[in-house]
Amino acid sequence: MTKFFQAEDDPFTYELSQTKQDAIEAVQNVGPQASTQWRQAVSTAKQCVLDQRNRALNLSDSNETSDDPKRAGVRTSANSRARKAREGNVVVTSIDSLPECERAQLETAGSVIKPADKELMNQVSDKFSLNVDQKRAYKLVVSALLTDIQPATRPQSQQLIDNDIDFGQFAAFAPPTKDPLRMYLGGIGGTGKSQVVNGILLFLERKNESYKCLVLAPTGSAASLVDGSTYHSTLSLSIDSEDSATQTRITSIASKFKSVRLIIVHEVSMLLCKDLYTISHQLESAFKQVGTMFGGLHVLLAGDFGQLPPVGWSCSLYSSHASLSSLAVSVKGQKDVMGWSLWHTFTTVVILRINMRQRGESEGDSGYRTALGNMRYGKCTDADIKLLNSRVLGSPSAPTLSDPRFRNVSVITAWNFDRDAINSVSCERFALESGQKLV
Ligand SMILES: Nc1ncnc2c1ncn2[C@@H]1O[C@H](COP(=O)(O)OP(=O)(O)OP(=O)(O)O)[C@@H](O)[C@H]1O
């Protein structure tokens, strides 16, 4: 598989082998059904992909045979390169290294970003002072949107509403001819994931194309932090009902997503496998593109798997394969399996590593950063514990909350009672200091 990138871009990206992608798509196309049929269908789909691969390998081998041992040697190595490429090794080609005619072809096809857009991209990235990794993530998403092949003729929402669910109109959609972006943006809390999302949103705003992106989150509070909505409300997912794809719901989703090309799902650690499947399935139905994951939209999943898990520890995206294999007996389990396999199509990955929230350079700052990092993996050292204990209130050397240095710091308490008391005192003090009246 060949990908083209502008010369100055340096995407940290990898591709699943095409065969694995095919297998995942084959499983998606099977759909939920009774467990014996499901197992049979999955095994037939697997065999079909394996047969396809073997046929391709045999064909290539038979085309490459030669009686001349020298030529045979050269062909064997070319053959093995071709096989490696088929098996998933990425071939990255700089746009500048292409012959002019090929470059012109790409420009005409909209595969190369226009200079004005490039300038805007840089302006926004400078405004947010994005670091190298953040810039990489931001540029991958924005480039995908800029080189997007637009659906040719989308029906007006008015027509959709008037004709209720006349999906015949969607036949006029020209499906994107390029693979949509499936990207995961990770990094521990404070590494600037939201900053990247804000950059993407500002870029679209400056281009007057804010309508192209929808930001979704699993809970209302997570959604309000990123000015988004919950995916339950946006995609009309029913929390209780298994069958949420009624015609009215699908019509409403089709109308909401009429001009959308990118969805960003925040706090992905809280996403259930079955929810990812349902999101994709609802969009497929809304765009009348059954079998085209997420209806062909670009999808960015952002979050940190060290943060909150899904409610009730249901089947999360990081569940192990072993724990999933027993699930296919129920329809819900099959949805989990399909959501889990969808997660594995997110093969463009950027992990942010620099903590932008705690950037102090003092010895204490760096010790605190290290302690937090170790705590995340349950691997605190003696030095970390000593440092954290030195901040526990009550001991003679510990800070007091009335000390001006510690007045506005975050406080962790074990009891709601203590939390409420501290909040109440702090509110009164803040009102007094800022000349405001508490109501
Ligand atoms: N490139 C940057 N330059 C300056 N400040 C930044 C940059 N990136 C992020 N920040 C700041 O660092 C803080 C944390 O950033 P942000 O909220 O985006 O992190 P996050 O990874 O989304 O965190 P969380 O997972 O806790 O939600 C914010 O105050 C943000 O303004």
C-alpha cells in the first residue's frame, strides 16, 4: 500500500496488513446472528480471505519463475519485496520525489494540499504553539480533510425530511475513493490531546467549514469539556434497547450528519466495544452504505486508556482477545466482537508524550511528574511515596492549606464531608478576595 505525504510531514503511522484489514471487513460484513451461524459465517469469511491471499501469492510466484539462476535470484528478491509490501510493510513516497506528470495528476485529483490551506494550517498550529507530536496529529487529520473526495451530490436535509426515509436519494452519493482516516490520538492526561482537537476545530472554523466535524463523548460532562455532545444523543443510541436502528432515528442521524466528514470521539477509554460497533452501524445505515465502516467518515478517537474505564467494566476496547472469544454466543457479544475488530482498523496512531500541564523545570516539579507517571502504572518507587507523603496534611513538616503557596492547589480527600468543607471555605475566601457576594 502506498501513501503520499508532503515532504515536510513526518507522520508516525503504520498500516495493518491488507490481509488483516480484509479479515476485519469480512467479519464486519457478517453481522450479528445466532451463535452457530455466526461461527460458521466467521470461519467461511476467514477462509475466503486466506484463499484470496494464497491465490495472489501463488500467481505472483508463478509469474516470477525463470531458468536463468541469476535472473531467478533478482526476481526472488523483487518477489519477496512485493510480498513484504502485500503483507503490510508501508511504502512511503515523498511527493517531491515523484515525476512532474504524476504530481500534476495528484494535484488535479485533490491529493495535494493547496498553498493557501497549507499556510492556514501553519497559522493555526502556531497559534496553539503545538509541539512536534501535536503538530503531527493535527496535520494528519487536517490533511485527510483537505484531500477528501467530497460526496458528489448530497441530498438537501429538506428533501430528506420531506421524503421521510427515501434512501433512494443516497444512491447519488459518490463514495470517497480514498481510505478514510482511522486515527487514535493517545497520551497521558495533560499531554495536549484537547489542544490538538481545538486546533482542528479552529482550522475548520477559519475555513468556514465547522459543519464538517462533530465532536462526541461518552458522558455529558466529558462532552461539555470539549464543546461536544454525547454520542448517545447524537446517534440516537438507546442505552437500554438492543434494537436502536428505527427508521425515524436513522432519518434524524442522516440529517445531523449531512455535511459531516469527520467525527472525533473523546475520552475513548470509556467507550464500549459494542458502542463503537453501533456508532459505525448507525452511520452505515444513515449513509445507506452498508458494509462501509462509519459510513465512510474520517474518525479520530482521542483519550488515554489509563483514565476512566467504561461504566461497569463492560467490554472495553482494550479487552483481550481471549476474553472476547467466548462472547460470540449472544448478539450483544457479537456486537462487542465486531466493535473490538473495528478498533483494530484504527491503524494511524499518534501518542503524545510531553506533559504540557506540568512543565516546571525545578527538581520538585520533575519528581512530581515522575511520581504521577509511576502511579499511573501502579509502580511508585520509595522516592515517589516519600514525596507524596510529604504533602499529606497533618504531619509536622506538611503544608497547611492557609499557607498562600497552597491556597489554590488541588486537594485530594478521602471523604465527601472534608471535600465540602474545603470547597465552602475556599468559596468564601475567593468571594472576599475578589469583592464578590456569594449567592
Ligand atoms: N502546545 C501547547 N502549548 C501550550 N500549552 C499547551 C499546549 N498543549 C496543551 N497545553 C496546555 O496544557 C494543558 C493540558 O492540555 P489538554 O487539556 O489539551 O491535555 P489533555 O491531554 O487533553 O488532558 P486530559 O487527558 O487530562 O483531558 C492545558 O492547560 C492546555 O492549554
